[in-house]
Amino acid sequence: MAEMRSGSDKIDPDGCKRFTIKRLLSPRDEAIDLGADAYSRALKLTLDGWQLDPARSLDRQPPKIPSGPNIRRSRHSSRGLLLIYPFFPPPAESSITPLIGFAVSFPGATPSTRVTYRVNNLYWTQEIGETA
């Protein structure tokens, strides 16, 4: 089961109250729908891509859970995942209505997948620029 998210609230310079969290989606949550084979495949892909970074601590250990991109690559191409997170305000602010956050995890596409786009001239000019 996904853990409940918590955060802190602050008032910004224009007087609006902001609720901040460090990160909404965790790899552990994103892998919640994977079966044992898909989870093992995602972990293997993560370990295959992991390498000790000499700029970091030398005692850094290999990952024990798969990374998000490898989880998405291991998910069946016809399945996405919708995660809904309830946020609870700090106890001192119990009068604030709990907030709801959501995250969507789409399956990863294989590198060989090609997508063809058709756009009108105005879009092309705005995004790409004038062509000769």
C-alpha cells in the first residue's frame, strides 16, 4: 500500500498559502501494479544501467528497487497506472481540508516506436521557424 504523503505549508510573498512536498511519486509506488516477473525485469534493467559514480561516495550500494524509467519499460504497453494520494495538513492546521494529489505512470515506449506528426504552417513557423 502506498504511504500517505505529508508536507509543509507556507505563505508566499503574495499572501497565498502553499503546501509543498519533496516528491509525489516514488518508484516503490510506481511498481505497485507489476507482477513478480515484470518487477524482476525492471530491477535487472536498473542494475544493468547502474554504475558506481566516482564523484559520489565510494560506499554507494547498488539499487535494491527498480528505477521509474525501468518500471515503465517493464509495464505492459496497454496498461498505465493512476495513483491518488491524500495529503493531510499539519495537526496545527486541522481546519484545512485535506488535499488530493495524483500521478500518472504511462508504460514506456520501445526506442523503435516512431510517431508521425502533422501540423499546420502556423504551428510549424512558431515552433520550428521559417524554412527556406
